[in-house]
Amino acid sequence: MRRLALLALLLAVSGSALAQSLGEVADRTKKERKGATGKVYTNDDLAEAHSAPERPAASAAAAAPAQPPATMDPAQRWRRDAKTRRDAIARAEAKVAAVQARIDALLLDRDPTNVADPNRMQNLEAERVKAMQELDAAKEELAKAQQALEDLEEEARKNGVPPGWLREP
């Protein structure tokens, strides 16, 4: 009987402890943490930051490169533009080389497995055609990048920019 009474008493005490709502526990924890050192961020803080009309500094810095800063001297601007265009040419040349290497590998297909499979030859031909289309697109991209650099050089010449400003360092 004593055990049963003790068990009933324990259940009653634990039941009242469980009767606290989650909100009450959260409020109590929040009050306890306010006394601790450091800032505790809550969903309320996030909502305030999200509704703030001003942009954070990180997004403002990310948007800044779109327009050259007013303090950038003309030589730096021309060098930056020339470097950007040379980098685009280098990327396009690398893409052309990679696609050409893939085409060469497809043309030299010496895989001894499934040699007599007719689907294999059709698949190889389809891959070659697709790779040739990619090569044409990559060469077109390279031509556009080269034309962009030539246009920049022509614009610089018309504006009296010294040729050294456009050369690679």
C-alpha cells in the first residue's frame, strides 16, 4: 500500500511539472538567459532584422562592384576591364580545349567492349554530334570574348588611353 501511495504521489508531482506549457518554459528560459553574458538571439531578433528597411553591409558590398567606385583612377579602371576581358578569353580557350579533347577521345574510341553492338555506334555518333555542337558554341563564345577585348582596345585608343594601361602586368 505504501508503494502505491508513493507512486500516486510521484505521479501527481510529475503531472503538475508536465502541466507547464511550452511557452511558459520558453519564457522562463529566456529570463534565465538574460542574466547570462553574451547576446541570445531569438526568432524575434530575426524578424526585426528581416523587416529592417536598410540593406546589410554584406549585400551592399556585393552590389558595389557593378559600378566602379568614384575614387578609382582611370588607369585602374582600364586595367581592371582589360583583365576581365583577358580572363574571359582564357576561360573560353580552356572550354574549347576541353571540348576538343572530348571529341578526340570519342573519335579514337578504342574501347574493346561491345564492339559489335549496333547501339554503341549510334550512341557514339550521337555523342560526337553533341560534342561538335558544344565545340561550335565554345568557339563562338571565344570569338565574342576576343571581340570584346578588341572593342575595349579600340575604345581606349579613341579616348587617348596609353597602351600600357591595357597590357598585362
